[in-house]
Amino acid sequence: MGFEILNVLLTLGHVIIILIICFGWIWRKSHVIYFVCNICTLFSWFILGYFKGYGYCLLTDIQWNLLSSRGITQLPDTFLGYLFSSLKISSLSFDNLEIINYFKFFIVITFIFRMSYLFFYEKENLKTNDLN
């Protein structure tokens, strides 16, 4: 029973993080959590990925270890592959999933730089305008 609950929680956590990364830039109030999720994701993909393989996801690794401890093997390389196979969305190939991941990544990076620029530029303009 505890295994199923933990697996569902890890899956929900993954889905929530993916949704925040994809849509967190839309609402101003979610910008902080959006930045935190993106920084953690980039840290996992590149810093931890330097040692484990680029694109490494700590959350996926934890979930895969949990599943393999229960004898579940033949897991896909990515969480999206696992999610889509769990939802019986079999029309997407591994290559298509990788394209989706890369596209999501470049969109995220673009928004991070754009929002960072706007945040610091607006902050600087507010300080300058207050002095006048």
C-alpha cells in the first residue's frame, strides 16, 4: 500500500513540476516558484548530469529506484515516456518524446532569460523613476 501511494505522489510531483515549468511564467504570482523549479531542473540536468549523464533527473531516478525495488523493470529513459505509457498514449515514439523535451527546455530557457531581464530592468527603472 505504501509503495503505491509513494509512486502516485512521485508521479503527481513530476506532473506538477512539468506544469509549473510549462505554464508558471503566465501568472505573475507564480514567477518565484517558476524560477525555483527551473533552477532545480537545470541543476539536475546539467550539474548532476555532468556526473550521471546530461538530462539526469533526480526525481526520475528516485522513482525508478522505487519501481525497480518492487521488481518493475523495462522502464523508459524519461519520465514523459513512463507517463505516456502509463496513460496508454502509445502513438508517440521515443524520438518524439525527446523532441518534446528539447522544445520544452528551449522555451523554458527563453522565458527565464526574458523574465529575468524584465524583472531586473523594471526594478532598475522603478529605482530611477523614484529619484526624479
